[in-house]
Amino acid sequence: MNAVAPSAEQGPLVVVGEIRTCLVQNFAALPDNFVGQMLKVVPGQPVYSSKRPVSHATSPDRLTGLDCALASYSRRKAHGCGTALSHATVTGGRILQGSARACLLPAGADQRRAWRHYLARPGVVEITTRADPDDLAEGFLADHGRDPALDLGAISERVIDEVQSWRRLDHGTPLRARRTRVLWAAVLDSEIKPSARITLERDEKVRTVRINASPGDLPRAMRFCEDLALHDWLLTTVSLALSQADRASALGRDPVELLQPVVDQLVPLWTPGAHVDPVMLPLWTGLERHPGFTHQWQLLVARMRDKIAYRMIQLRDGGRPWPAT
Amino acid sequence: MDVVFREKSDTPQIEEVALSHLSIEVGHLYREDLEDSDERLREQFRRAAPWIETAARTVKSRHGGKARVSTCFLVDDYTPADSQRKPAGPPSQIVEMLVETARSQGFTLDYIVRESGCALSADKPGVEPSAQVDLADIVAGMIVAEPDAGDNGSRPPTADSGWLANGKRAPKPDESAAMAPNPWQPPEEYGRRNHSIFVDVELWAKVEDWTSGAALLRRDFSCAFLAAVWQLMRLGMLRNEGKPVAQPYRLGTDPNLPAEWPDLPTVLQVNERAAPFSAYRAFSLLPHWYLPTEHAVRHILEHLSLDAAIVRQIAARAANERITLPESVTERLGYVFLDEC
Amino acid sequence: MLIFATSDKGGTGRSVTGCNIAYRRALQGEDVAYLDFDFGSPTAGAIFDIPDAERGVSDRGLHSYLRSGLEPVELDIATESNRESLRDMPPSSGRLVLVPGDRGGGEFGRSQELVPRCISLFNRLEQEYAVSVIDLSAGRSYAADLALAVTGDERMRQVTSRWLVFHRWTRQHIIAANGLVFGENGILEAGKLHGHDPQRLRDSIRFVRTAVVNLEAPQFTMGRPAQEAWSRVCNNDLKELAARNGLGLSTLLGEVPLDPVLQWREQIISDADVVVSKIANPATVEAFDAIAARLSEDSTWEGL
Ligand SMILES: Nc1ncnc2c1ncn2[C@@H]1O[C@H](COP(=O)(O)OP(=O)(O)O)[C@@H](O)[C@H]1O
Ligand SMILES: [Mg+2]
């Protein structure tokens, strides 16, 4: 389903979203045809997929009705009514994302309208109060505490739950991973120079991404954020596995058990920018310079491989520490 | 400027369906009523005939002599598995009766549609149930519940209970504040002006289906819900993964109809030269006791998220033909509720 | 791995022992979640010394999640607890998280949503935590029935779930614990109704004896000889009674001695309580530690 909003001559648009990323609850990576069935959450609507360089599939969009306060950075009161769009994506049959977003547009009226008015504008939340785009974007990003004004994360979470209730998953857990949250806000303006900023928040599971782009780039900006969330999750999960492996070694247990599935199942999925439109690639390039995503990744993967190799040598030498002292 | 969330390359091809200017529903009766005698049908068609003529004339005066108008009749044959309905006679008899009765009242019937085909649709005779398109499911998947004030996404919308309301239901006495002197509180229509007209419509009942040996939950759809599917079919609003559904099956000169109702295609074209079945607007001539059903239909339609690509496609085609179409599909529906005279 | 903590009666030491086991398991290097499903009296917040969650949280607890789908909070013990020993766990420890109950409790919503909701929750925790300890309330509670329904669902068949039945070391508690597992409407019977394989379910249940009097304590060995002798007779009788009731050594996961600290206060016993302030007994910590380790020991959980 396409999401279209009417013309907005009022100036820059704000789009906000939250992406939750986790592992597909299955021992092995899911084959493409399974992914296709699992993501068929809206009858009559197709699942989109592409195969290269890693398979990637997106479920049809769902709508959720909203009538709530909106956060603003200045704490000025804002209120909106409309719908959020949400879908799920699966990458490499292994990583599942729930992604919800809404476009915040000034409303023509200051009262709630008939429901069909909002259904004709899927993914648009009309703001019945006066609000500045930057103020709304930054307000949304800052509002990731326990009781957010607009809770797109909960909508993403429910998409994940719904997808995973598919009967044919075995619900096995090959490796431990945390669910991460990426909140993003894009200000879309034809006058603006494209840029992205990622912040690791104090809550370890939360990252916020602020994007500036031109209005035509909205779908690409969303894909960029999903791709960013996915790679950030990979980094988080691999770091977690490494620290678990360190703990295991310290306690005299075999770290390879923890690391092997990570190396086998996650390392091949590192393909930053592969599913991102070329227009958005400069944003990736920027993040590669700082904080240097791929560089971090390579270091982590090398550490995992070293640990595994070291353990293999230990085992070959009859379990004695190596090099022998 | 448009806000589009999906890349162009991802957009599925939405195939077009042929559209008339107007689709006229000339009646809607139970299959049994037709099998018993042609009396009710004759009466319905007698009352409908002048309106059909008026409607066709109006369309032609606005859009020229070549304006496309088609007529259709809906046979209610939907049978939830455990309901006690009379076994059906051969469809050919009813088809002939419908065509002949229309002719005797001075108009041509173009399409005969079976209501159960609005739940599971088929384009041809004899399609296996498993190969039919779950149209009712597709429409059920479009329902978006209206938010209550304060809904911010944190809580899931109230579950799939099979009912759809246009407001906040009255709290059950035990849920309201304890010890209140009068525990009853009224329901409230969302966005009401001063007073509420609260509507709560049953869409389906969940029943256990034991046909496969184990209990599976099956939905038995309400008449109102299937009628909503029917109106969307008439407005050309439904697709299955971009493909047209329930396309008319041409009976041809040598009618070789299946002997059983469930083997009929959903839409049977009984007039070789008929204008397209679906149309920009739909007009229904119904007995007056269909008023509550049609009110429920409009209520359901106002809670559907229609495929935006289809909506746009039809709007663009209408604009091409210089037809003004209201944004909302419910405003494309017109009725005359026929009285006894 | 899901560990369901239950008991026939209240006041058996289920919550205090459960929390201590979770804590020990985290010290053993694994990420652990503790879920307070005791909707009648959610006390885990007090045991972990989290001021805002002493009797459950004011909103977004497990109860509101089950009732309305509101995402539950996860309280990281290392940042939320007032106790220094819990804030400063050694670097080799895993994370310890409390998913608290709600203060008020209250009615549940439509029951058909509970099981899928619970499955989502357990599956999510399973992905993140090596062990989740779920404190069910005492007896044949609604929470216990829900847990059986959820673990009996086909979507949970890959998840290891184990049941710990806590009971005090007295005649009545032994008989009651037997009833809870083997009796009418007991765990086994209810489990069967929810699609559990009776043998497998039986093999996943172990008993934990709490606040067991230590007969080697000076109170006995240095007290009146008659008292000591009588106590030994009682203890042996109980052993026999336990064996006859299916609570013998083969189904025993561990035994926690009566501890002076826990007699006074519901709390986590840290190593400092044993080594530095010396208020708690080393045997208590050893018992918690051993039980925590046995949670995943295959030899302990082999079929009987
Ligand atoms: N090993 C023990 N030694 C002494 N007292 C204990 C021991 N275990 C628990 N207690 C005490 O028993 C009481 C009941 O424990 P609690 O965990 O609240 O029980 P439950 O959760 O079964 O209701 C508490 O006061 C607790 O401190
Ligand atoms: Mg307790």
C-alpha cells in the first residue's frame, strides 16, 4: 500500500519513526519462501522482496489510529490525529525489524474530523496546534522514556509479535541478542542539504537518528534508517556476544559455543547501504567516517575469529593453554 | 508535494478493471425466495423499473449517449455452515427467471451475482474453494479502528472481536467506578456534535469449524459485511496482490451452467452487450427494510483503508473522462429504498 | 530457559529464594530476568531493594501488560537497586533485570489475548536472557494456569521450561507440595489439559526445601540432648514422608538452610553479608549458588 499525503505548501515536513530490531525466532535462518509467507500480514497485499546481496523482504503496511499529544523540544503543547503506518522487514531470513512511522502535517481544521478523512491520508498525523518542524523532530527524538507522547515503538513491537506468531517458526534461539530501538526524525525540505546524525542514548538499547533530506527522498530516508538500525543491531549483538564470551572464559567455560553461531549467522549479513538508494549513500559514507561503522565491525569480527582460532589451537594441543609456558 | 513512503520500483502493478459510469443494483433477494415463486421478484422489478430508467437517463444526459450503465442483481445464497437452509435447486432455473422477469418489466439485466462469492470469489465456474480468492478476508484486513482520544499507539486497538463501533462503547457496569450511584454510562460517538448516534455493527461471528477433524476458528460474515464487500466490488476497489478479482464470467450463447450454486462464478454476465460491471458510482434499488443494512455498510466502508494506488488510479481515470468523483467511496453510493406502492 | 517458581502456600520463601537464585545465576555470568507474576503480592521489588517498585510499580508492570498490552518496564538491578552489593556486581556477572508487577493488581481483560501476549513476552525474554525466573503466586493460581497454557502451546515447544516447587520442611508443607504437583487440579493434571506431555512435564518439576533447620547448628549440638535427639527423629520422619510423597532426593533440587538474615528481612544475601559483615551464613549462599547452577545442569534434569 502506498502512503500518500496531499500537497503541503506549508513548508518543511516532519516524519518520525521508530524501528525495533531483533532476531527471527528460529534456530536456522529462514528460507526466502518462508519469509514470504511469514510477512503476509495483510491479505491481498504483496510482500516485497529483493535477493541481492542478502535477501530482504518487506511486509505490506498496516495502519494504526492515533489521537494524542505530540512531544516538542520546547515543551510547547502539540496535538495530532491520524494514522501511523507500520511494516515488518526480514533480512537474510535472520533479522526481523518492526518499523512504524508517521508524517506530521499541519491540519486545516482545529477539530478532529470524520475518520474517513484520515483514512484517505494513510501515515499522516494532522497537527491541530501550531508547531515548528525542528521542534517536533527533536521533541520526538528526546521523548524515548517510559511513557512517550507518541508511542511508535509499541506499534513496531506489535508488528514483530504478529509476524512471529506465524505457526511455522520453531521459536529456537541460536544466540542471545537484545532488541534495539532506533528513533528517527526527518525534516524534509527542498532547501535543505542532506545530512544524518546518529546518537547513542544513555539507555543502551536506544539510538536516535536525525535526518535532513528533500521531500522526494522520504521513502529512501526511511529505508536508510532501517538499514542503519539493522547494522547498529549487528554491532550491538556482536559486542554483546564478545562480552558474554569473555565472561564465559573467565568462568572457565567454552566461549566458542557462544561465538560460532554469531560468526556463522550474522557476519554474512553486514552489507551497509546495500538496500539503500544511491541518493542516500552519502549519508552512509558520512557515518563510515564517523563513528566508522564498518571499521568497528571489522575489529569486532576479527576479535571473534581470534578467540575461536585460539580456542581451536587450545583444543588441538589437548586443552593446554597456548602458547605453552 | 506528495509524501510517498515507498520507492517507485516497489510499487506493485495495479491492473485496471473496466468501469461504467453507473452500476444499478435492481434488487437483492434470498435464493429461497426466488426458488419458491417469481412473485416477489416480479414485484421488486415492477417497483424498480421506473427508477432504472430515470437513473440511466440522468447519466446519459450528463455524460452523453455513450455513457455506460449496467444493471445487476444480488442473490443472497451465503450459508454459514451450520445454518438450516433449504437445499438449492439448479442455478440455471433462477438465472433464466431473473433475465425473463427483468425483460417482462421492460429492462435488461446485465449481471447476476451470488453473495457467497463476495466471501470467496471465483472468476470461472467450478473453481475449487482453495483456489478462490478470500475477498472477505481482504476487506477485513482493511479495517482500521478509530482511535479514542488519547490513543498514542501504546496499547493495541481492542482485539478482533468481530464488531465495529463508531464511538466509545458504554462501559460495562462492573468496569465503571465502584459504588457509583448510577453505574450506567452512555456510549459516545467519536467527534459527535452535542449528541451521539452510536453505531456498533457485527462484522462476523467466530465459530468452531470441525470439518477438518480439529477445531479451527472460522468467521461467519454478517450480511452487512458481505454487502460492504459487494459495494466495493461494484466500485472496482478490490484487487488481490494487484490483480482484479471476481471479474464477470460471460455466459455466452450456450449456457453450460454448473448444477450447484457453489460452483458458479461470483459475477455472471447474462447480457452479451452489457456495459462493464464495475462503475465510478453505484446506485441501489432496494426494499425499504435494507436501510439498516446499508447504513451498516456505509459505516464499515468509512473504517476501511482502501489501497491508495487503486483510489488514485480510479480518480485519474475519472478525471480523464471529466467525471467528478467524491473522495470518499461512501459518497459514490446512491439508493432508493422502495416502498410498497 | 524459563524457570517457574511456585509453591502451595504463601510464606514458603518462594520469592526470597527465587530472587536469590536469580542473583546467583547472574553472578555466575549469565543474563537473568526475574518476572514478578505474583499479582496478589508482588514483593520482588522490595527484595531487590528498588524503592520505586517496592510493592510493584504504579504503571507498566506485568499485570498491565497482560491486561492491556502496554509494554512492561524492565528494571536493571545494577542501576535501580539501592543496595551497593547489587549495584556493584563483578564484571564477570551477567545482567540482572526485574520485570515488576503492578501495585494495584486488578482484573484481567479478555482471556483469549492473554496466552498469545504471554508467549510474545516469554519468547522475547528468551532471546535476550539465558534464564528467566517467573515468580508465580502460591497455589493453584491464575498465573500458574496461564503459565501451563503458555508452555503447552506449540509455539513454546523449543523453549526449555522448568518448574521449581518451594516448600518448607514440615509435615503440612510436604503434603501440600505433593498436592500442588500430583493432586487434583494440580500442576500435572492442569498441564495435561493444556496439552503437556505428562511424563515430560513431570520430569521438568523439582522441589526446593526452604528455611530448613540445620541440625548441626550449635543451637542443637550444644543445647539439650533430648531436644537434639527428638529433632533428629522428626527430621528422619520428614525424609520418609517426603520420599513417600514424591518429594524425595530424586526430585530434590536443593535445600536452603534457615538463615538468620532472612528470618528478619526479605532480601538478597550478598557475599559481603557473609564475608564482611558476617551476618548471613555461608551455607545459605552456598545453597543458593548450587541451586542456581543446577538450573541448567543436564544430569539434574534427566528423566526419572
Ligand atoms: N532460608 C530462609 N531462612 C529464613 N527465613 C526465610 C528463608 N527463606 C525465606 N525466609 C523468610 O520467609 C518469609 C516468606 O518468604 P517469601 O519469599 O516472602 O515467601 P513467599 O514468596 O513464598 O510468600 C520471609 O520473611 C522470608 O524472609
Ligand atoms: Mg512472594
